[in-house]
Amino acid sequence: MYFIGLAALTIYSFVKGDIAMTRPRPLPESWQSINPAMTYIFGALILIAILAFYLNRYRATALSTIANLIFWLVTSRHILNLWRDHINGFKTLWLISGALLILTSMDGYRKYQKNVLWLNLIILFLFFVDCGIAHFQYVEFVKSLIPTFIPFPLFFSYFAGVCLILGGVGLLIPQTQKLASLLSGIMIAGWFLLLHIPRAYSLGGDEWIGVGESLAVSGICIMIYSQVSSSSR
């Protein structure tokens, strides 16, 4: 789920002609001439790294490449813009930490697993709470995203915000980490199916970013559930 979501974001970047994942702010005007080429190189390296992982070739190098490319070419754009769009800025961090989560599940890197797991938990806690608060701040916008076949859109807008906040807090409490990560993964996978895919097919454009991001973060939540379950056993 993580890799398919990452690949979808990368492929849409080719279509857009700019790095699309997490919607970074535009580059300075003086950089615009090199931006398409930089995007294509970035995308090609991400896809090659994903392919190498599945072919069982240089897996550690592939995951390290993914993490570094996202940090230097995506996270840095949020940092240079003073982290104004903090929700999308957090998305770059869980994309990076998701790659590290896979890396530390491999032989030779397991000694870092606990630290990277907690890094993921903290980043997702901040991200989920931030998103949950945004559901209350921009409830009319959130309500407009809910498909028309779902009744009581205002109720579900607030309910989703509460679930995000509770899920984020639950990730930091050892006794609730398994349940919070599993339910959060299922919840976001539901949004992937009910919300993001229909909107992408009907509206197109940047709606495809939501498809890749929701699938990737849902996969990360399920990976966290797996690792927390292994640790508890």
C-alpha cells in the first residue's frame, strides 16, 4: 500500500510536470526552467528504487534513496517556505519515516527499529491531531468533500475530526497503539475507497494526490500495527 501510493504520487508528478506529492509550494521563478527535468529525474529514481526493492536488489539503498529524495526535494520546499502549509509538510515526514520503517524491519537495521517506530508514532500523532483540528476549523470545506450518497455530512465531518484526534493520541499510549494504528489504517483506507478515488475520477487533476497519499498513510498505519504487535509478543 505504501509503495503503490508512493508510485501513484510519482506518476502524477510526471503528468503535472512538477513534484506533486504533498503539494509543495512553487519553486522560485529562477528555478522554473529546470523544474520539469528535476521532476522527471526525481520520479524516475523513486520508481527505480521501488522496482529494485521488489526485485530484492539493494533494498537498503533503495529505501535510503527514497527517504533522501523526498527530504531534499520535497520536505526542503516546505521548510524554505517556513512550513506555512504544515499539514502537507507533515505528509513529507511520514512518507520518509514510512521508508525508514520498512528499512529497520530488515536484518542489519533492526537495532534502530524501536526508535524509528516511535518516530513514526510521533509524526502521525502530530499529523492526525493537526488534521483533526482542521476538520473543525474548515468544517464547511470538509463537508463539501463527503460524497452525496452519505447522509448527515456535517455530523461525519465532525466525527472524522474526532476520530483523527483520538487516533493520534492513541498512537502515543502503549496500551492503545495496536488498536489506534489498525483502526486509523482502516479508516483512511475507507476514505481512499469512498472519497479519494471517486473524486479523482470525476474531477481529475490534483485530486489524484489524495489517492496516493491516503493509500500510503493507510499502509504505514498497518505497518505500525504489525510492528507494535510483534513487539508486544
